[in-house]
Amino acid sequence: MYCESNYSFEGREIKMMITEPGCWIPVGRSKDKDGYIWFWFRGKMTRLHRAIYIFLHGELPSQIHVRHICDNPACFNPAHLIEGTAQDDADDKKRHGRQIYGEQIGIAKLTEAKVEAILKSNAPIKTLAEEYDVSESTIGSIINGQTWKQVDRPANSPRLNRAPDKPSIMGARSKTKLQEIKQSNNK
């Protein structure tokens, strides 16, 4: 069941459709390739849902995202909008099945079968990189579990028994940065 209504926003009326789950979808506005609606807001083009959130709650640092609990990028219902970090946003994409990875990426040179073979191999990284026509850093990222995380890791792999509990330096930096953003936002 749908209902049409209007929403007043900074002296403008936005004609909208209200859908069954309570999403507010603007009528007569086109979506970008990711399904978002863009809006002229305070002198610059901004995604409509972010503009609404800022209008109602005040300015946000650029690194803070406005997320949809309804998983509908066109929705601008304030009750469906929450703030979060880039990681929160990425987690939402994974949870809702909108994140592509691995073989789904059109330009991927590797397949899950090839990644499994890399993980089982004892060959030097340089040899594997040449064999699969990828960089040594790509092989290293696979071995360290930074990429192709969806591929099952063989328990008996000699490569994976080096330091299983040692976090990557990059992972630690990313977590620290996210904590800093959240703490500075709470002040």
C-alpha cells in the first residue's frame, strides 16, 4: 500500500510516496547508480538523506556517514536514518547482501579455486604472483587474510600457522582511527 504526501524542507516541498515499510521515497527525482537521491542543500549537492539528517540534527563531520536502517538508499524518512562510520556502512552492505567481492568483481583475476590453491601452496610468494599474474602484495594480502576472507582457510596450511593471532598493522590502525572518530564525535 502506498500513500502520497509532501515534506517541507528549507522552504521547499518534496513530493513523496510512503511505502509499506514506512520509507519516504521522493517522487519526480532520479536516482544515481547506487540508488541515492541528490539534492541542492546549503550551496552544494548532497545526498537527500544526509541533507535531511543534517537539517534535523546539525552538522556532521565528513567522515561520519548517514545510514539507512531500512536499507533503501532513496528513503529519507528521519526515523530510518542513523549516523555511523564508514566501517558501519560497509558492515550494513555486507549484512544486506549488497557488497560484491571475489569473483563477483568483473575485473577479478582470481577465482575462489585459485585462492584456495594459493593458500595450500608452499611456493614462494614471488612464484605464486607470477603464476597467477597478480602482484606479490596481492598474494600477501590473501595469505594474511586481508582479502578473499570468504574463502575457507585450510587448517593445515603452513602459511597460516606463522602467527595466527597476530593482527595486521593496518587493521589495528583502522580500528584506532574509527575509535578516534567516534570519541571526537561524542565530545
